[in-house]
Amino acid sequence: MTFKLDIQTADDLAQEALQKAKDDARAECRNRIVAVCDETAQINLAAAVAAGMLTAEQVGIYRIGLGWVDQMRNSWEGIAVEGRDPQDDANWPAVPPGVTELASAF
């Protein structure tokens, strides 16, 4: 009878912890985006833009919102790698003025 030992090194444990931190930060990023503009509002806004139904001001806010989403998506990995708390609002880009209001209309 032979036994197989599954030994985890400190590096293995560190990699697992980093992956968990990345998964947590990615999930928090998504949750924060969806809290501002849920999936239904995202679809409706995209359709309204495509159909030319928004005012020039609304299109500007929509574009700013897309930029914010891009900033959010570019932030989560650094938050995880640097060991910052993904629950801390200070670690995330602020929602630009008007974005929440526009999203809530859709």
C-alpha cells in the first residue's frame, strides 16, 4: 500500500490566497458597478444610445459612466495584489456626477 502526500508549500498557500483576493476584488467590482447600473439599465441605456434617444447631455454622462466602468475594471486586480480591502470605498474610483441618476432613469 502506498500513500500519496499532498504537500502545500508556503508559495502554494500564497498563490491560493492571492487568487482568493483577486476573486473577491473582481466580485466586489462587479457588485459595485451593478449597484449603480443594473443589467436591465445597462441594456436599456445601450439601446437608447443606439437608437439616438438620449440628449447630448445624457450621451455625455453615459460616456463618462462607461469610462468609470473601465476604471473600475482596471482597479480590482491592483486592489487584490496590493492587499487593499475591496470593501473600502476609498480603494475604488468614485462614481462620477450624474451617472447614478441617468442609470436610475432606465
